[in-house]
Amino acid sequence: MKIFLTEMTKDGITHPGPNIIAESVEEAKAAAESNNLILLGEFKEIFIHNDLMSYLDEQLSDKVLH
């Protein structure tokens, strides 16, 4: 199973959405659409640097982290 990140907009404000646990991006897209969510991508890893937390999505990023 994979973890997919989502977001949602309410009253013109974008908020983090629930994570979707699914076997494939196709299943995650269907679940997101059914729940009026925007699928952001697959969760890969969390990086913490200078008290800031971010995640790496290899499919959406061309950056090389060393």
C-alpha cells in the first residue's frame, strides 16, 4: 500500500486533506475525486532541516538531494 497526500478548499482557503492509503495512483485519484479532494502526490519521505519539515516526491521533483 502507498500513502497519497491531498488538500481541500473550503470557503476559499486551502487546507491539508486526509491521507489516502491505496495500491495505486489510479485508486487514489478515484478516492480523491469521490471525496472532493485534490490529489497532490505520493508520500515518499520526510526531511527535517532547520526545524522545517518537508517531504520528497520523486515523481514531481527534479532536485537531487545529497
